[in-house]
Amino acid sequence: MSIASSRSGDLLRLSTLFVRTLREDPAEAEVASHKLLVRAGYIRRAAPGVYTWLPLGLRVLAKVEAVVREEMAAIGAQEVHFPALLPREPYEATGRWTEYGPNLFRLKDRKDADYLLAPTHEEMFTLLVKDLYSSYKDLPLTLFQIQTKYRDEARPRAGLIRGREFIMKDAYSFDVTDEGLAASYEKQRGAYQRIFDRLGLDYVIVSATSGAMGGSRSEEFLSPSPIGEDTFVRSPGGYAANVEAVVTPVPDPVPYDDAPAAHVEDTPDTPTIDTLVACANERFPRPDRAWTAADTLKNVVLAVTHPDGRREVLVVGVPGDRDVDVKRLEAALAPAEAEPATEADFAAHPELVKGYIGPAVLGPQGEQVETPEGDKVSRIRYLLDPRVVPGTRWITGANEPGKHVFDLVAGRDFTADGTIEAAEVRAGDPAPDGSGPLELARGIEIGHIFQLGRKYADALGLTVLDENGKQAVVTMGSYGIGVTRIVAALAEANHDDKGLAWPAHVAPAHVHVVATGKGTDVFDAAERLSSRLVAEGVEVVYDDRPKVSPGVKFADAELLGAPLLVVVGRGLADGVVEVRPRAGESRQVPVDEAVAAVVADVEALLGA
Amino acid sequence: MSIASSRSGDLLRLSTLFVRTLREDPAEAEVASHKLLVRAGYIRRAAPGVYTWLPLGLRVLAKVEAVVREEMAAIGAQEVHFPALLPREPYEATGRWTEYGPNLFRLKDRKDADYLLAPTHEEMFTLLVKDLYSSYKDLPLTLFQIQTKYRDEARPRAGLIRGREFIMKDAYSFDVTDEGLAASYEKQRGAYQRIFDRLGLDYVIVSATSGAMGGSRSEEFLSPSPIGEDTFVRSPGGYAANVEAVVTPVPDPVPYDDAPAAHVEDTPDTPTIDTLVACANERFPRPDRAWTAADTLKNVVLAVTHPDGRREVLVVGVPGDRDVDVKRLEAALAPAEAEPATEADFAAHPELVKGYIGPAVLGPQGEQVETPEGDKVSRIRYLLDPRVVPGTRWITGANEPGKHVFDLVAGRDFTADGTIEAAEVRAGDPAPDGSGPLELARGIEIGHIFQLGRKYADALGLTVLDENGKQAVVTMGSYGIGVTRIVAALAEANHDDKGLAWPAHVAPAHVHVVATGKGTDVFDAAERLSSRLVAEGVEVVYDDRPKVSPGVKFADAELLGAPLLVVVGRGLADGVVEVRPRAGESRQVPVDEAVAAVVADVEALLGA
């Protein structure tokens, strides 16, 4: 038969298999995959964001790896393997030693030399190709590895979804021309589609930002899931993007020749948008319609930490009906990190009057402004939502407690240091390409592909002789798959309240055989059936535990999640065993037809 | 056919394979395996003791791993996978956080918590079994992993032989009884023999010391090689031990009733053993025979660094005809490290008169002695070679420049703090078990198995309920194979001055096909032959480079080291190709019989 067996000896007896199931969820687990993978004995936590793989988990992981490896080989990518422990110098050359900030695990060796645990390997691949290759004739080239990576996440969470030690497939392409890079990128993109299709993992491909990687085009593969950390948008017309990559359609400028002059009004006790709008409607009603939050300009004070440790207070102005989305903000500010300003930040800027902050004391940087105490200070950097185009009129803070300014016109009454994509994206917002209103969903990032361009080759001097005998800088792509994270994404997508429910291709075993009853005939028959299935290439978990109740055995089978359950028990007296898909109807099968029936079921599940 | 193929798609075209051969040895390489693995494009150095695996090297590594994995599975060991990044606490509990000293890579995470890169995983396995198991019925159990390990070696050397990041298979057994441990140990020992036999790697099994691992019985698997770091001894009667584990046979005490009293003599300008012996023979001749170096007691001053950083000056007394072997000394002092005393050490101990040091100012510790200046100081710890038994008579230093003491009798005139196995072992020394004179040889440590006993289970509280319902401390074994080091050991054992010469089971490919000539007919025939071989399951490197000379192609084939070379070239006009084993006679084979002939040759090489 044609069942692909990842390794020989696939009869896993529960009497000796190194596994213990738990009835209770682990205290620290928040998401189903984490809870179930721990409860079913697939993984165990060794430290925050650092996991140990037990035998069943390792079998799933090995199957995922095998699919990734095969599809990489199929597009001609060649496998190599880099160290995780690397010297500082290459990362210094590209600036990432600093840019990664606290996300990088750094250490010193006994000679006090600086090392890091690599979060990703662009530098090393670039240097290796530089070491070996020198001519355009050597290219195109795509290399990959399946290797352990490290990131000192601020908030490791959700088990394998966001860990600090994890396995990635990372591939890198090397081309002379932009067209070559586009072709290498498309090949990886196709391989990713085949990988996730084979793994039975639903996914969407969305436009993405490049973050600390640099480069131009980039797309993410997201597995839709309510527990995903990534929010993405889709339009009826086919636009799809990570919410961090959504570009706000910029309205046309508004003529403001007729606009009245800005005027400051008393708005006592209006430190929030809601209180401000209520006050405005009560005391300064518009004739045509009521004021709404969208008429106000909210100035949000943030503290930005740059990779070099420098802390900057920054103000972002957004329409009052939208919040600042910190992930969009950080994507826009990368590699810097941002957080709400603290009391200390406010104390350092007496010109900022909480709840009443307005453009009059903000940007552009370099110019000065007077504090309430009469001191001259530099203006804080001020960035605006792209919707605040010239001519738009706003109610906003007047920089005095209980006062706001009305009819403040962008471009006439205030300017800023630029725009920023920091406002939240909402369902119903228009797609940037005009393809209709956006809907929002969440997903787990399982793959990310980048057209890096020449950033790394430039920084590290990777050139080849081109057709004309001139040195040409190589252009690169970078392609990552979170191999350990895929195991979690598979578990998220394939479970119910009783436990895991693996697709057959990645299940630790195809069949779970349960012997129920006390007679040796039952165990003999189950043993014989299991052995014969294994001889046919089927991977079997056999619950041969003699003194465990049927109820516990069934609960364990459902928790472990093999796609097919075979029960050898009471029916044996009538010459039948029960065959029960993990999610489906059970049926009685005569004992002497059981092997053939189960093999046929497994082949059907595998699509063989 | 039955050739086991590690992966599909095994046609490696040299026109696109990511490899570049070098004609020159890399500057830093000292040993053949390092030189050749770099020159043949199998590995590249990323940092001292840290290597990148290129496609050909990775194929060899994968084959070695597969053999190790299969033999572990065959004895029922279950595979798991631990992180490399681990928290300090478990290693603190066993004392190894400190004991490993500077050999441990330590780091802090962003919350300032202490982590390490694991050099070995006894602690984690112990805790995992404690987490899952609780009854003697769960045992015996053997777990293993194939995983990346880290040691911050003082002197990384010889390429893959002693690295700082390397891959090990480490296995751990868990038993309730000592007999159980012995049985688990024997199973691993047998598996190791089968692994090295299958890999075609010659080895000897020698008794060993346990070093920082703790435990009782321990044996090493050494691959004999002149470049090996381990020296081992063998006797005609079958005794075999690592030189560090050799126990000196202790002579019987000597009666000394008739011995004359010790007497100090002027021995001007005799700071060395040679000058002392010459002076003694000239000025104080023995009637019966000449004095020899063996009549003198040499007191060697050493500085010992303890894991907690404390530096201790120690004196070791050995017969003057033997040197102190620093590796034996360190094995005896483990986990402390030792080096020759520095000028600063001597300056701190004015009672030590260089070249004339004698027992009168040395140990036992705790007692006091007067310096030349009349100060009272504590005696330095003093350890003696086991041959210095009570009653033996010595010429040794009198602690004054130009003076030695004669007829100084051990046990009568001086005592020490104990004995130490620090003197060099020499060819011809008697085996400790009386099985004859020892011969010495060198080897590469490729495996090490330990009966750890209850050290780790005690420290970490791993107990199970025994048959009587009482808590019993589990006894453990620890079993390591240096997977990456094996690749180097294989290269050391299988090369000539032209390059590598792999055994068929671990070669990156079975056959190297070379197309020589310019006609498309040659390339067409070579391509056809290569494809048909691959279809038969043969792994092929095909040198399809169009503009490379036959000489370069042959040199590359010999450097890369596939066991079988097939040349498609001039003979094609006569309907033949050449089949040439890497080490053997070439023969002409008709083109239409070539596939069958090569397949038969490969099967023979694989013993299929």
C-alpha cells in the first residue's frame, strides 16, 4: 500500500509510550492548542516560551518538517544548516545587532567576545554565498534550512504560537535581476501554497509590512483563527492585507476659503472625546447636524523607544472616532517600539495639558514653543492620520484645561511632521484599491515571504560579475515558515472540546486501537490487529493498558486525536470490531475484514 | 532494489549544487578531516568551534543521524526533544551551574533571568520523568534526543572534533534497581556497537572516568586515530582504558627499619632532575648502582581553579622519571581545572624554593610551616603519586637553594594529604589488573556511556513508588554520541592525500558521474545514465559542468569522495564507460550494461 510512513516501528503501545494525559488544563495555557497539546502529552513547558517535545509531539513535528523539506526540494532549494550561536560582527554590519533591541538574546563567550542566538539568518546566508559564488552564472540560487531560532519576546504566549525558542524553515534566494527575484519569490510562494494544502491547513495570503527585515514586497500566510495574533482585512474585490499593511486612502484636500477663523471656547470638564462631543452639541450646536467624534482631532501622547535605547515623546493626531492601534503604530515606527506615555513623560513636557492637547504646542520638530511657565522648549514630533488633509476642520485641544479650539483648519492653522498609519482599521473602511468595504478577521502567521532586494547584499558586499564583466549587487528574497507554530495552528484548526483531531497526514498515528475488557482474547485480538496494521504500513497507537477502564481509554483516544479509532471489545464475541472516525459515525466490521477495512479508511483519509 | 535512500530527488548536478572546492587547505585547519571537509565544500566555519553545514555535509550528517535513530528505536528508546536554552534553576540544584565553570555559555533574558545553553541534559530529563511518572511499573524507561549542544571550550580545535556548537545523541535510562540500570546500560552499549559497526567506524571500548557527570561505571567508545585527543591504553590480556582512568598498581610498603636517617647535602646548581641525578652520581655515588631519576621525588607546583573561581596552589609529588599529565591531573581534580603555577603564585608562597622544593614545607593542610623570613604560614595541600608508598626512600628538595635531602623515607620523614593519579602513564607500565604491559594509542571519543546512579534523581527528587508502596529513588544512566564529531571521525578514517573516501552508507552520494569531452553526445549519455541510476534508487553526483577540464573534474571527484566514479567520455565512441571505485581498479563497461553494473556495485558496497 502507499501510506507514507515517516519511520519504521510504528506500533506505539500506551503501556510503555512516554506520555501521560492530564484531565485539567495547565494553569498558564490560554488557547486550545496550548491546553490540548500539554494535556495530551505532546509538549511540556521548560521555561516561558520554551518547550520540550514529547514522543507524540515530535512525530507530528517530524511530519510537518518532512512536508516542508519535500516541497523545498521540489522547487530546487538546497538544504544547508547554520549555527544558532553566531558572532556579533555580521549583525553589526547590517545594523540588526542594535535594531533587534531587547528581542535579541545576546551573550559573551569566555574571551568576552559578543555572540547572539540568531533570530533569523539573512546575514549568514549572504556571507556564505559571497564566500562560494562570484559569477552571475552561479545564480539563481535558493538555499534553505530547518533550524532552531531564538527571540527574546516581551510576551511569549499561547504555547507554541509565540515562543522564544522555535523551529523555522528559512529560505533565501539570490538573483542578479529584479525579474529574477520576482521569479524566485513566486516559486517560494507556490511551494508555500502546496505545503499548507498538503498539511490540510486553511490559509489566506495577505500583503504585509516588512518590519525589521527591510525590503520591498512582502506577503504573509495566515491561518484564520480567532486566537491569531494578526488581524487582517479582506475586501469583496479580492484585496487582502495584514492590518498593519493597510494604507489609508487619502481624501482629496478640502477648499477652506469660506472657513471661519479658529476660535477657542470654554469646554469645562471635557477631557474625553465623549464629554467633548456632548459639550459641543449642548453649548455650540451645529445647524446642519450634530457634532460627532469624527469632527474632533484626538492627540495621543506616546513614548517611543528607539533601538539605541533613546526614549522619545511623540504625539499622533487621529480623528476622535478612532483609536491608535499600537501594532499598526509600531509597524510604522519599526524598529522602534511604542507605549502610552507615562506620568514621567508628561511631567517632562509641561506644555502638554492632559485632555486638552492641541496642535498649537506640537510639531514641527525644531521649532520652539512656550510652556505655561514661559519657558521656550522644542516642539514635540507630531504625526497625523492621513485623513487629516489640508482644509479639514477640527475641534481639538486648546492647550488649556477646559478649553478647546473649533474650526481649526489643517494646513491653514497647523502643520505637522508628516503622516503615520497608526489609526485602527475598522470593518467597513474602504479598501485602498477601491475594491469595496473591508472585513476584518484574525489569523496565525504561519509563513512570511519577503522581497528583500539589495539591503543585505549591499551591507555585506555580496556582488557577482554580471554578463558584461561588471560587479553587480545581488538581490535577495527571504522566506520563513514557523514549523513549530504550524503544529499549534494545526491543533487550533483541528480539535473539539474532547481533544485533538489531527488530519491524517500529520497525526502522530493513523489509528488508535483500544482493547476494552478483561479477557486475554480481547488483548490478543487487539494485539494481532495492531501488528497486522503496522505490517501494512499503518501507524498505530495501541492502548494495551490492562487495568484502565474503557471510559478512560476512550477519553484518552479522543484527547490524543488519531483520525481513526478501532475498538476491540464486547463485539468480539459476535466476531466484530468497531471502527469509528474521530469525527464521524462508527460502524461494525467483521474481525477478519478489519485490517483491509482500516487500511482502506486510512488510504482514503490520506487521499492515497 | 534495496538501496536505502535517505531522501528523494538524489541527482546532484555539480552545475547547480551549492558547493565550491578549494585547492588550498584553510589556514586554521590542523587535521585531515577539517582540511578536507572544508576543501570539499561540506562545512564552513562560522566562528571558532562553530560550523555551517553545506548540502553535501548535511547529507552525510543526515545519514549518520538516521543510523543512530534507528538503533535507538530498535532497543526501545523513545525520542523526545529538549530546548537548548534552559533556565538556571535545575542546573543550580545539581551544582552544575557552578561546576561547569567557564565551559558553560550563560546568558540573561530581557527580564534579567539567568539562562544557559545546555551542554548536556541530565537535569531536564530527570525533571521530565518526575513530571510524568510515579510508579515502578512505569520503568524501565529510556529516552533520547538528537539535539544541538553548547560548550564554551577553552580551545576549540580540529574542526568538528571539538566544537562549541555540536549535535549529540544523548540518551538517559531510568530504573528502580541497580540490576535494572546495568541492563539498560548493556542495551545502550550494544546499540552503540551496532551503530559504529553500521557506520563502518573502527572503535575500541575503554574504561573511563566520569568527570563532571558524576556516577560510577563509565566507558568510552574511541575511534583509533593519531589525531585523537584521547590517549588510551591496552594490555595483551584485554585491559583497555582511557589514560585518565588508568589506576596505578600500588606497590607494597617497604620496610625501612634499616634505612639511614635523612641527610641534607649540598647539590649546587641542580634545579632540574637531570642535573640532580648527575650531581648525586658524581658527589654521592651509590655502591650498588647509579642513581636514576626514579630515585628522586619531583614536587610540581600547580595552580588549581575551582568552579567557584577560587585559586589554590597545590603541590603534586611524582617520581622524578615521570611528568605530571595535565589531563590525568584534571580528571582527578574535576570539576576543578589546573595549570602550572605562575610567578605570582610562587611570590605568594616564599616557602617554595624553585627547583629545591621538598616535603618539609608541604602538607598536610591545616598545619603550619615557617617561611625563610620566619613567618608562619599554612602548609600547601600536597598529593603524592601512588608509587610513593611508606618506606620508599627519596632524594628530594631541602627547601634551600642548592640543597637536597637524601634517604628521605615516606611515612617516616614526611606525610601528605593523600595520593593522586596525575603522573603520566607510559608504554610498558603494568596493567592494573595484572594483564600485562600497557601499550598506548590515541583515539577520537565518539561515544561515552555512564552509569550515573542516583546523583541526579537525589538532587532533583525523582522517586517512584516501589512494589512495597515506598518511595524509591530512581537510578539513571546517561549515554552520549557525538553525531557531528562522527562525521569528522569518519573523514579521518576514510581519506587519502587526494581527498575523502566515504564508506557507501554515509557517502553524500553513492556514485559520482563525470562527463568528459565537448560533444553533446557525452553529456546526453551521462545525463541518461545518471537519471536511470537515480530511478533505481542510486544517489548520484553528476558533474555536468560544460567548460571544466577533465583534470579538474577528476580532482573534484576524488576530493568529494563518493565510493564509485563513472566516467562517460572518450570510451563512448567504442560503446563503453569507465567504472572506477574510489580506491580500486577501473574497468570498462558497455554502455547498455552500465546501469545494471553500477547498481550491482553499489549494492555490493552497501552489503545489500
